[in-house]
Amino acid sequence: MKKMRGNKMGIARRFGRAVTLHIGLIAIAVILGIFAANWIIEERMVKQALTSESEHFWAKFKTDPDFALPDTSNLKGYLSINSDNELLPQELRGLTLGFHELQSNSDYRVALVSKLGSEQLTLVFNAGQVRQLAILFGLVPLGFLLFVIYGSVFASYRLFRSSVSPVVMLAKKVQKLGPETLNSEDFNVDDLDDNVDQEIISLTHALNQLVLRVENFVEREREFTRNVSHELRTPLTVINMACDLILQEPDIKSSSEKTVNRIKTAASNMVNLVETFLLISREMDDDLKTDAISIMTIIESELEFIQPLIENKPVEIRIENDNDFSVKANEKVLSGLIGNLLRNAATYTDEGQISIEISEQSLTISDTGIGMNQSEIDQVFDAHYRGNHTKRAGHGIGMTIVKKLADRFRWDINIQSVPKQGTIVSINFNK
């Protein structure tokens, strides 16, 4: 099962970033538009007007030397003969032919100097008023348009957030769901706002029904496990009692005694398995009793159960107890976890040794057994998976139980294995 990817962007945040990008692009377009408008005003409108006025004046001047120079609030002309600049204002003297920008603190003017024969015409246009008109009739409507656009985008964003917020709320509730937190009332349609969309109502109702079905399924499964486990206890108790009675007979044969002991061991293992199933069925219950349990005590107890598995094999049990420690957990949980690991090591080791290393807050069980390849390691926690070793004793649920019990207390399990060399299983209890 793939893990859910983290740090993914939400719908509302994605839309917000899209809106921000949209506003940024509009702002860039406006700035470019202002520069373009300014360029058009100066390069096209003003200069074209000065060029046309200059051509018109010289055309009239040829036929009427006394033709009046332009003299309006926006345009003023000066005529000089033989480059005599005495009649020109100081700021216009010395200007060469062509266009010139005259910038001052109060206004902005554009001058055009042209010449016909010995006469020189200087036209000065007050471009500042044109700019003001452009702002009044161009930029102001543009600003109003931008205000409308930004307002509509912001209103759309608020509307979108209000539409998406119920989905975000439902997503957070679903993310918090777990076997111990299942509650169909968290998805009650009656708790929604009156103005919520019909799709949200349908989604909430569907989640409510789904959680309700999961609640019922979990409860049925846990109840079934409890009932089956309790029903199995009775015949196992009878078997154990019968074995004890047989072993008490004074004339019991040695071969029979060995067989009865095997039956008793198998029955005891079944009792432990039943107890483990009960723990798994109650793993989300709050009343699961926990105490400070010594790891070494559990190991010594479980080693007695695996003796029949290795008694006829050249397998040595070696314990390295550098630092015994206690774990706050349920005793049966630890017994089920460590017992299954030891039984696996004993079952799949035909010769060599099983090493048990106790260090600070960790337990390592290693063996010189048949080992596993990477594919088998990847599936070792799957229920009923036994790889290519179906002829050996077991049902393929031991490691599944180990994983479930470890997850209950958030203990880390690490498995390393090499085919035909052995397996190393480490459990870190430091959580």
C-alpha cells in the first residue's frame, strides 16, 4: 500500500495561487499598458501633431510670408531668420533640427525645430495637458476596469473558498479516522450550514453511511474474534488437564510421556495463540492493562515453549544480556510478540545457533537458519505467507501477529536476512 504523499497543495490554496498569479499578470499588463500609452502619446500623437503643424505652416508661409505663427494655450511658434535666436526664449536657443523634450518641474513640453531656406521654425507643444487628458480619459477608465476585474476575482475567490471549505473540513475529519475514532456522527448532515451545496450534502451523507458500515463491520469482527477465542479455550483446557492426568500415571511409558508432552506443548501454544487473538481483537480498547515488564523474564518463559522444536536438532541458544530493561506494555502482548519470533527462529533453523541480544531498549533475535530473499522479506508480514517453506510447521500468521502487536505500541521492527545464512530481527522499544 502506497503512503499518502505529504505537503500536497490544497484546492483552496491552489485556487488562491492561481488568483494571485492572475492578479500579478494583470498588474504587469497594466504597467506595460501605461508605458505603451505614454509612448503612443509622445511618439505618435504629440510628434505627429507637431510635424503636421510644421508642414502646414511652411505651406502657408511660401504663399504668405506674413502668415501668423501658431499661438494657442497648447501650441506656440517662433520664427527666426538666419539662425537669429534673439527672439527665442532662452531655453529654446541653440536647439538643433528635430524633436526635443523640455522637462521642468511644472510642465512637460515637446519642441520641433524645422527650417525652410534661411527661416527657422520652432514649435513648442504643451504635452503635459495631453498627458492629463490621457489620464482622465484613458487611465482612469482603465483603473476602474481593473477595480472591477480585481473585485470580481476576489469575490470569486471568496465564493470558491466558501464552497470548498466544507470539503476541506470533511477531508480533515476523514484524515483523523481510525479504528479507535470511528464515529458516524462526525458526518451528520444536520450539522451542515443551511446554504451548503447539494454536492456537499450528498458527500457528507455518503461518508456517514460508509463510516456507519465500517463501525458495524469492526464491531462484528471484534465480537466474532472474542467469541471464537473464548470457545477455543474450553477444549484446550480439557486437553491440558487430560495431559496432566496422563503424566501423573506411575506406569506411563517413556515414549508415551514424550508424546503427551508434545501434545501439552502444542495445546499451550494454542492457548497463547488464542490469547494473542483476544489481544488483537481488543487492541483498540482503552482498558488494555499495561505494566513494566522485564524483557528477560518474557524470554526465559518463551524459551521453555520452543524447546520441543529444537530438542532433536543441533541448535544452540545463546543469550547476550548486556542490559536487561523493562517495557511498559501488556505482558501477553510481549509474550505473543517475542514468542512468535523465537518459534520462527526455532522452526526455520536446522543447525547452528539462535542468538538473543538484549541491549538498551532493543531486542535482537538472530539465527543461522534458511534465511529469506528480498521478495520474501517484503511479504513476511502478510497473513498466511510462508514463501517456499510450506512443509515446515506453522500457518503463516506468526509474523502478521508480531506486526500487529508491534504497531499497537508503535515499536519498530527491522528484518535483515540472507538466504542459507540466517535472519536477524531487531525490535526497538524506545518509543
